[in-house]
Amino acid sequence: MENLFEKNDSDFIPLTDYADTFLNEENPYFNFFQLPPIQRNSVWNAAQIERLWDSVLRGYPVGSFLVSPRKKGNAARGFYNEKQIKSAADGLFLLDGQQRTRSLLMG
């Protein structure tokens, strides 16, 4: 994953690999994606989450995720802690896709 965006301004990873970076503490990219300080909290309701999962299970596209480089020491929020802290390593800010990411992780 460290090679994302090296040669292009867009790239992709399988959805299962993406989810693993949030769920598997042994994944070398655990906590690689964090939220910028300006990002709102989770706001989707149960019906929206169900519709996303319906799309996933039917094989429909669920949209893209917009990320931006995050440098060590930048203020950031993890997905499991609403507290803003200085990031311990370089990674990516998740600028668009937080609601979809949280909904996928719930499943």
C-alpha cells in the first residue's frame, strides 16, 4: 500500500484489503487511514447503511474514497477514537468516504 499514488494520482485496492487496515491490528497498515480534524462524525442512519450493504452484496459500485497525504505529526483522528492526536507515522487522510467506510466496517 505504500506505493499508492507513486506513479498515478489515482489507484485502487480491494475492498477487503481496505477494510483489513481498519480491523486487523496486525496489518502493517493498521490505522494508515485517519480522519482530518475538519471531518464530521458518523451521521448515517440504519436505512442508509442497509442500502450500502445491499449495493455491495449485489455487486454494484459503492463509489470512490478520496484521500490526501498525511505526514507524521499532523493532527488526526482515528476511527475508534474521537480524540484528535498527532499522528505517529505518515499515512493518508480520508477526506471523502467516512460514512461508507464506517458502514462497511459495521458489517
